[in-house]
Amino acid sequence: MDSLNSILILAGVILVSIFIIRIFAKPISLIIKLLLNAASGFIILFIVNFFGESIGFTVGVSFFNAVIAGILGVPGVVLLLILKFLFF
């Protein structure tokens, strides 16, 4: 009787674990995508500032610029470059 209870408890734990993983799979993938966008945006922003410094064209790193580059990634850095070129 003990082995049957153990098997049922183990099966219940496995089913609940699968259910929880399925619920949180989409938000976790969105978080991973956001982190990858942020990393690529900051790397491109660093590269643009590093090479743009020699020609006098840099994008300052401020809270606003960091948020744009972090959320949008590479397109965000391109947007910042276009805004810098048009307005400053």
C-alpha cells in the first residue's frame, strides 16, 4: 500500500510540475527575448560609440537611451542614431 501511495504522489507532483511549466513557458520566453534584445542593443550602442568617437558622432548613454536600446535592441540603436542625426 505504501508503494501505491508513493507512486500516486510522484505522479501528482509530475503532473503539477508539467502544468506549472506550461503556464510559465511563454513569459519566460518573453523575458529571454527581452534580455537578448537588451544585450544586443547595448553591444551595438557600445560599438557605435567606440567607432563613432573618432568621427565625432556618438550617442550618449542616458537612462532614456538605455531603455530604448534595451527594449528594442538593434532597431532601437538605429532609431537613436536617426534621432541624433536629425535633431542634434
